[in-house]
Amino acid sequence: MNKQILNVLETIRNENNFEPTISQHSIIEKISYFIDTYGSSASIKRLFLKKKIGVYLHGPAGRGKTVIMNAFSNLLTRKISNFFHFNEFIFRLQKLDMSDEKKFFKKLKENNIVHLDQKFIFIDELEINNIADIIILKKFISTIEKKKIKIFFTSNFSPKNLYSNNHHKKKITEIIDIFNKKFEILKLDTKLDYRIKNSSFSSFIFDNTKKNNNKNMNALKKKLTNAKIGILKNIKRPGHTFKLKKFYGELLECEFEDICGSNLNFKDYLFLMESINFIFIKNVPMLNKEINDKLKRFIHLIDAIYEKKKILSISTIVKFDKIYLKTHNNLNFKRTHSRLSEILSMKYILENAPKKNQFLYLDDING
């Protein structure tokens, strides 16, 4: 077993506190082989993978795809690799001029998407929702391929299931063909969702009774902050300004309608997470296709919380296990459900809460 594989396994054990399964171990070996191949002068290895420009890793939510790719990216260092969540990545690309390939690559460097000595780029949670994403992605892959930078994607979907809309069939087929012909397609085939397995729900969930929800959530809030009155803040990031009402120091308390009912996107949520450690979301309703826009924002919000390792508390109008019913929906919620299970676990809270809040292990908050 080579040193790179051992380092990745050790990183996963130390930083994520779980032992990789046989399936995960196999994926790690294959990715390591691919990376070593392109860093090696061995002609046989180069010949074996000479037409492959990257790796496409897919499988159900919660199986450790992000953990594995993150471990590789961190070990390769920022000097030769970059790591992006797909929503942030596509948001950046949408703003760039793609009409000329040289200018496009120059803009990629100016926006810190690629840099001078880069050899690898990792793009996590690929999920295509519209035809514009396909056009942008094709242009990016074509440009990066010519610069000899290897691309690693993770997705909950196989290439053929990336985009379910039957319109624009030619463009859909083109991107599927690119993935199938130019990428090593790897499937993480394990039935165990490690997030749900490791989840022991904390007392940061308040469900079903609005009066008690608000009372108990307020009690938790008082334990976390000395601020008695929430203040309104203008949140300014390049290209957008928005307001939220109740900041208590490093804690934001907001109604579901305020945080998911206004014109916010993944970039806004990521930017917001930089200024807080805790977010309390009150009165989450049943999430169904009648409120699809709010549901999409909720999915992006949970992704941002997870990526930045912030602490979440939610109160729900319905029972927590009923906030999303597949029979009432047409959006994929598997990743969000898996991430919620981890974020709302006591294990996650203990690992990610600021040290000054060590009292959080006490299970008497609702008492």
C-alpha cells in the first residue's frame, strides 16, 4: 500500500472519525492510482490512462464521496489543487466571459478558480438543474483539458442520470458522452449512510408544537449568547446586499420564511456563514413542491452550513421526520436529509462548536 493511500486513510480516520469501508478503501486506491499515474514517468501507466482527463465519482448521499475527495485535495496542498462545491463553482463561472478561450482561462486565474502550478481541481456535489449549466460545464472541461489540469467530480448521480429533463436531448447526450469517454467513472457502492449511522439526534431539534418550540429554542439561545436584543444587519458581499433581523453576536435567529423565502442563493448563504457560528431557523414547514423555490434555497442553506461546519438548530411546524415526504415532491432531498442527520447530531455539535460552548454536551436543554 503506497504512502498516499495510507495518508488519505489516516486523514479520514482523524478528521472524520470513522473507519473507511471496503468499498471506500477500493475507491481510495483507484483515485490514488490515477493521481500517481499522472505524476509518474512510467510509460505503461501513462498509456493505460492517456485518454482520461479526470475521475467522476458517484453514489448515494452520505457514503463518503466528499470526505474522500477532500482528503486527497488537502494532501495535495493548495499549491497544486483546488476544491469547490459545485454550486459555488458554477456561480463563479456564470459571471465569466467564455466567448474566447484565452480570455476565459485568464479570467479563471483572476478569479482564483485555477492558478499557475495547478494540476488538479476537485468539484464536489455535481448536480445539473438547467441547460445553461451543461453549456458552461462543457466549455470549462474543454478549456481545462487543454491546460492538462485533471478534474475530479463527485455526484449523487451517474452521468446518465445527471439531468432528467428530456428537452435539449442533444446537449444532454454530449455532456454524458464527455463524462463516459474522458473520465474514469467510479461508483461508491456501499449501502451504509455513515452520516445517519453516526447520528444521535441532539436537543437542537424542536418539532411540532409552536408554543413550546419557541420557548425551548429561546432557552437554548440564552445559553449560547449574552445578547438580549437581536440586531438587524446589512450583509454585503460583491454583487449583492441583503438584510436579516436578529443577530445575537455570533448567533443568527431567523424565520424559515425570512431565510428561504427571500432572493438568496448558495453564495449568499456561504458568505453569511463567515460571520456566525450558530444559526437558528424557526418554523420550518412541510417541504413540498408547492414551495419549490423555498425548498431549493433550504437545500442550498444546509449545504452551506455543512460546508462551513456551523451549528444548526431548527424548529418545525410538523414532526421533523415529516418535513419532507417523497410522495409530495419532485426534488432530490437525499443529500440534504443525510447532511441534516449529521449536522443535528450531538457528535457533530461537539466536534464543531466553539470551545467556549463546551456545555453543549449536556442533554438538559429541553428539560
